[in-house]
Amino acid sequence: MSLNIINFAYIAAAICFILGLKMMAHPRTSVKGNIISAAGMLLAIVFTLWDREIVDYRLIPIGLVIGSGIGAVLALRIKMTAMPQMVALLNGFGGAASTLVAGIELMTASARGTVITDQFTIAVAASGLIGAVTFWGSYVAFDKLQEWILGGKPYHFPGQQLLNVTLLVACVIVGVMIVLNPSAVYLYWILVAIASVLGVMFVLPVGGADMPVVICLLNSYSGMAGCATGFVINNNALIIAGALVGSSGIILSDIMCRAMNRSLFNVLLGVLGPTEGTPTADAIYAGKIKSVTAEEVSMLFDAARRVVFVPGYGLAVSQAHHVVKDLANMLEAKGIEVDYAIHPVAGRMPGHMNVLLAEADVPYDKMKEMDEINPTMSQVDVAVVVGANDVVNPMARTDPKCVIGGMPIIDADKARTVVVIKRSLSPGFAGIPNPLFAMDHTLMFFSDAKKAFIDLIAAVKAG
Amino acid sequence: METFVIALTVFILATFLGFEVITKVPPLLHTPLVSGSNAISGITIVGSLICAGGGFEAVAAILSVCAVSFAMINVVGGYLVTHRMLKAFRKSRT
């Protein structure tokens, strides 16, 4: 098929991607938007198969079938609570594909003795570097989220930052060598090897609660890797799609960093800032913790007109989102107004809590953003904090010098009564005690989140 | 050089367009946005297909089948999982 028609198809595909992202602006249009975006991808794939450069159709179906099969199984079987892992994994595959494409292009170009331009080699090196960092970074992120080998903890060792800078410089040097000597294909694989180590090293120091930032950043990288591959094969569809994803990831990581009042640099180094001067847990909690039972909380609900749930990562861990909704239904049947207050970095990826609650059939107009709910928090009768800690810690407001000082929080402490469902008084990711737990109007309900809600439902029924 | 300048122009304009479009997406839909844009980054399938269909020697052939598989996991997995999530949001409109 003529090159022109194929290029028109690529433009059409790019328009589909842009429209798809644009329609993501509202839940009503988003499903259609995703389908339009997918249609654009199908269009790009079908027209590529007509490309003159494709002379051999024996290998393509193998890859298409294997990839589609694995992708479909993953997508249909993954639990909503495990969505961050899923996204990390998919990102990694995209990065790996870009790395391989750039490598193969370089191999064939040098084997066939084609004239190689600087644009080609620079793009090849960029694609190899970003793609390998994306793949290995995503794998480490996946592993941390899944808590397999590495667990959820940040890893630090002396000279870590120096090592990372050295690795990056080494990548750039090898990259320059590739540009100067494009026929030495082995250099490319050396670059990929060093970049792989860099990818592992750059995610290692990042802790679990900072994962939302890393997920966004890796998302951005996978786009940029695709973009670099677009420069390699001179294809506008790849360049446009890659640039869209690249900017999307950057914006989201910026939003996440702002929601934690930390710099991107800070998050990536796994540095939390000074902890000196923070009062000890004993000083804050001693003699001030009041623990309650399900029956007592149920009595609180009897007298309440407005209840707000404040979910955190603990909700996902104990898979309590369905029972939360069941309890909310019962409260609403009694005429109580129920809302959900969602912090931007609650969970392990942006919007994690929203997806869980949506799966449990919570109407999306009940999921309130932090800025929307905070001004009305003082009119809330009962705020139920479930599996969240640092994002409701009032020290962020009162103590600018503490580790989370200046971080915007959900003002759960301003509600008339606060019920905190938590297994113990252990600190959150920031590692500091939470004065909210010791406040006069706070009641601690020590339990696993899911069990707590089952007990609460029973108590409300009995009451 | 000329093709490079054109490609660079496209890249820069698309980046700005991306910023404009993405900032309109509410935090409510940030997870589907990440997975949906992730699926778009699977566009590297185009490059993978060209490699796999180029009729190359053994090593490149094996690598290119891997590239097509990986990119397809990204595309199919990304769009399907995004669809699953977005459907949940639509359903939740009462």
C-alpha cells in the first residue's frame, strides 16, 4: 500500500489517542474515549501490516497471539486492589519492546550497510537507555508492590547516589560511542546492560507510600521510550503517542509530589527530611488513647446526620471496599448522608481509592477530593478513618518542621467525632506518631479493616 | 536533517497538547488515566511489527517476536484493564 495512505492512517490513530485522552476528563465520556483510543491503536496496527517494509508474515502472528493472550489474561484476572502492580508490569513491557525495536533496527542497519544518520543513532541510544530503565524500574516497582523479594521498604546504602550518577554518566559515554561507531552493535547491548542496573537502582530507595510518584514517572518513561523509537524509525504516530504519554506521566508525578509537599528529587532519593524534634509516640499517646467497640461506634452513627469515610492503603490491603459500601448503604437507609474523602496520594497509585470504591459501586459523586471536603469537615458528625495515617496527621498543619510539615491533609480531626480503624498504633510510612489518635474526640477501633466493618454492620443491624 | 526538524516539531507540539489535555482529567480518574495512557505507549507495536516482518536473520527474528509480544501485552492488557475500571465508574452513577 502506498506510503501516503499508511501515514494518513497514523495521523488518524494519533487523533484517536488525543480524543481518547480528552474524553477521559469525565466518567460519562471516558468509556467511549478508551474505546476510541483502542480503535486508533487497531488502526495503526492494521495499516502497519500493509507497510512495504514488511515482507515476511510468518513471525508476526506468533507475537500477536502470545502478547494478546497474556495481556488479556492479566487484564481480566487482576484484582482492582492490585492495579498499581498491573500498571507497573504493563509499563515494563512497553519499555522492553522499545528497547528491542531500537536494538533490532541498529543490528539490521549495520548488517545491511545502510547509511546511518546521527539522528538514528542518537535516537537508538536514547531508546535503549530509557527503555531499559523503564523495564527494570517497573519490575522493581512491581516487586515492591507485590511484596515479593524486596518487600515494601526503601533500600539505602552508602554511595548510592554516587553510584547512580556514575551509571548515568556511563550510559551517556557508551551512547556517544554508539553515535561515533554505529557498526559496533555490541555497544548497544552494553548500554542496555548498564541502563538496566540504573533502572533497578533508581527505584530501590523509594518506599511504598512514594510509589504513586514512581508509577507516574515510569509511565512517563515508557512514553518517552516509545517516542525515541519513533525518532529511530521516523514515525509520527510513535512520536505523538509517546509525547502524550510522556507529558501525562510528568504532570501526574508533579501532582503527586505537590500532594506530599515534597520535591521529585526528594522522593526519588527516598529522603524523608529531618525527623528531629518530633515528639515520641509515648509522649503523645500516653494515657490518651480511647478504644471502642463496634456497638459503641454504632451508637455514634445513631446520633449522626453526616458520616465521612477517609480511606487509605489499608483499605486496599484488607480488601474492605465492598463491606465499607455495605455499611454505607445501611447508614444511608437511616437517612445519614455518607461521603468519602480521598487524599491524592492515598494508596499506591494516583486515584487508587477511587477505583476500589467504584468497583464496590460507590457513586462517583460521593467521592470527594480533599479541597472539596475540607471546608465542610467541621459539619461532619463522624469521620471514619480506615487504613489511612499520614494523610490525616494534623502535625502536617501544626508542625512545619516535622517530616510531613506542610503536606496538605484531609482535616479529619475537625469532625465532631473521629473513629480510627487501625490494627495498632504503629506509625505510617513517615514514621512519626499521629496526634489525631490521642485527641479528645478521637476513638480508636483496633481491628483489621474488613473485620471491623463486618462487626459494625452486625452492630448497626442489631441496634 | 529536514526530517529530524519535522519530527522534533511534531514532538514538541504533541507534548504541549498532552499537557493541555491531561490537566483536564480529574483525580477521580487518575488510575484509568495512567493505565490508558500506558496502553497508548504500546504504540511501539508499530516498530515491533516492522522489525518482525522485515525478514531478518535468526537473532533479530527471535528478538522481534519478543518485541511484538511485549508490545501487545502492553496494548491489550492496558486497554482491557482500563475498560474494566471505567465501566465500574459508569456503573456507579446512580
